[in-house]
Amino acid sequence: MHTKSIDFSKYSSIKVGSIADVMVIEKGDTIPQEPYIIGGANNLLLSPHPPPLMMLGKDFDFITTEGNELIVGGATKSGRIFSFVKKHDIAGLEFLSHLPGTLGGLVAMNAGLKSYEIFNVLNSLTIANGEIKTSLPKDAIKHGYRFAQINGVVIEARFELRRGFDAALIEEFKAMRTNQPPQPSAGSVFKNPQGDYAGRLIEAVGLKGTRAGDMAWSDIHANFLVNLGGGCFEDALYLINLAKQRVKEGFGIELHEEIEILQ
Ligand SMILES: Cc1cc2nc3c(=O)[nH]c(=O)nc-3n(C[C@H](O)[C@H](O)[C@H](O)COP(=O)(O)OP(=O)(O)OC[C@H]3O[C@@H](n4cnc5c(N)ncnc54)[C@H](O)[C@@H]3O)c2cc1C
């Protein structure tokens, strides 16, 4: 186990945060209980004083096949997984072409695009907690829309190996991304409430395009909080709380964050 100094104003996709020491876990290390596990920080908003953090190191960055399964390490990036399934003509993970993250983060968030979610094609997970490693079939893990109940650190996932990579789907996923702002963000800030869209609600309460310092609710997609340059945590949090308050007052709807706020 070693420690790495990470500048979250560069590492996180929203480019907010300060420099923090992150514990790096490699094979053979006992997973400590206290630190918060991070992946690629594509779904995180970090304060200047985050809790203790850990991440998986290069030993967990791997992808291979065994029999009729695809096996992926917890630190493997979506781009690498996508290149592998394309090259080896494997079906079901095409949506990773347009979804940033590491395997651990993708599984913990049950990340996806519309009806394409990572749990759809998952067989099982290996989860580490302290010195204990448990392999669990998908059905033993509670999961749903942008949620999976993972008690520990995902170190490995196994997927069904079905041939037939569908290149036509890539254009579909690309089209779904046309309303995505180009500035740094952490993707959608809020989950969509049942039967509605968080972006529609934020727009309806007049916050689309609203700015605080260098953070703003995007004028392209109102559920994206974008960093216009030197955006900071306090301004991001102010806009998030403002949207929750206005939507609650205007519609009686409680918005729930999809992003994880670490402070
Ligand atoms: C431009 C943009 C567009 C996006 N669009 C989408 C989208 O369409 N759909 C979607 O679902 N998401 C989207 N996201 C969000 C993001 O891509 C996903 O949430 C992704 O799964 C995050 O992966 P990560 O490795 O960056 O995880 P992080 O952001 O580092 O962490 C996210 C969560 O995963 C947990 N976690 C990370 N690694 C592990 C591990 N090894 N074991 C256990 N838990 C772990 C963390 O504790 C945290 O709770 C978007 C993000 C951006 C920046």
C-alpha cells in the first residue's frame, strides 16, 4: 500500500477540489475500513477538506476472458473496457463508448445510458472488505436506477461473454450526447424523479444558466453543473442547494443527488 498526492482540481471531471493524499491499494493489501473509495472521480464533488480517500492501483487494472465470462479489474477504465469488447466482438457493453469511469465506479453507480445499465450484463462481483473477499452473483446485490448496495470495494467483475459487438449502437449513444455541455462537469447532478426530469424542473424554476462565481447550471442541459474556469466547491454547493430548495417550493418534489458530495 502506498500514498499518492492527487490534485482534484485536475483529476476530477468537474475540476473542483484541492490536493489530497490518497491511499493506493494493490493486490495483497488489506483494505482499510475508514477511507472512502474513489475511482476516476467522474461523479464526485470534493470539498477542499475531503475525508480520507483510497483508490485501487494498477494491479486492479486488467481485462481478460475465461470460458464464457469477461473478467474486469476494479480500476479498469471504461475506455479500455470498450476497446477490448470492440476488438474481441463482445456484445452488451457498447454504451461504455460514451460513459467515463472505472469499473468500480460504474458498478457502484449502476451507471448507464437510458435502458443500458452495467448490471444488465453483469454476472457477479468480487467485493473486498478488510481481509475478506466475497464473490456475489448479481441477484444477491440490491441495485436499481443509479444505485447498487456495495458493502466494500469492488475489485473484480464478471460479465456474460456474448459475441456480437453492435457498432450501430455507438451512433445511438453519440446522439444521446448531443445535449451534453462541453465544459467540465460530473454528469447529471440529480437523479430524475419518477416520471419527470431533474433538468426540466431546474429549468422550470428559472435556474438554467444561473451562475455563482465560476460554477453554473448549464444553459445547454440544466441538470449539469459546469465549471466555467476556476469554479469552487462552495459555489457548486450553493447552486445545488438552491436548485433543491426552488424545486421543492415550486413543485413539492425532493431532488436527490446522483453525484457524491465529499466534505
Ligand atoms: C460528462 C459526464 C457524463 C456522464 N454521463 C453519465 C451517464 O450518462 N450515465 C451515468 O450513469 N453516469 C454518467 N456520468 C457519471 C459517471 O460517469 C459515472 O457515475 C461513473 O460510474 C463514475 O465512475 P468513477 O470511476 O469516476 O467513480 P467515482 O466518481 O470516483 O465514484 C463514484 C462512486 O463509486 C464508488 N466507487 C468507485 N470505485 C469503487 C470501487 N472500486 N468499489 C466500490 N465503490 C466504488 C465511489 O465510492 C462513489 O460512490 C457522467 C459523468 C460525466 C463527467
